[in-house]
Amino acid sequence: MSVRLKIIEAITEIAQEQHVKLPPLTDDLSLHETGFDSLAFAILVARLEDEIGIDPFTISEEAAFPATIGDFVRAYENVPA
């Protein structure tokens, strides 16, 4: 499964667990518009670290939190090997 699909799957699962009604997850959707609060994002990043084995927001001194779904996915896809 691709990184993108793992992220979308995790977002969908967490939304169901947190009772969040998600809009369509397009690359240009603002993360603020997902309905996730800070706890849901913390769960997402922790879950992805467990599943994918990386947290792009702690391994780079220059990492900034992404603004859109597409930015979020690219943060994971662009982690140096």
C-alpha cells in the first residue's frame, strides 16, 4: 500500500473513532477544514509513525506543519531514506 493510501486510511479511521464527519479528502483541502482537532492530529501522526516508521515533523529541523492534505502526504513521501 502506498504512503498516500496509508495516510488516507488512517485519517478515515481516526475520523470514525473521533466522530468527525470528513469532507472529501482532496490534495488542496486545508487541514483546518478536515474537522480534526489537535488531539486527532496527534493520534494521526503517532499512528503513522507506528505504521510507516517515520515522523517527518521531528526528523527535520526545518519541517513546518503542512497546510493541506497534499502537503501532509508530501511530508511523508519526501522523507529522505
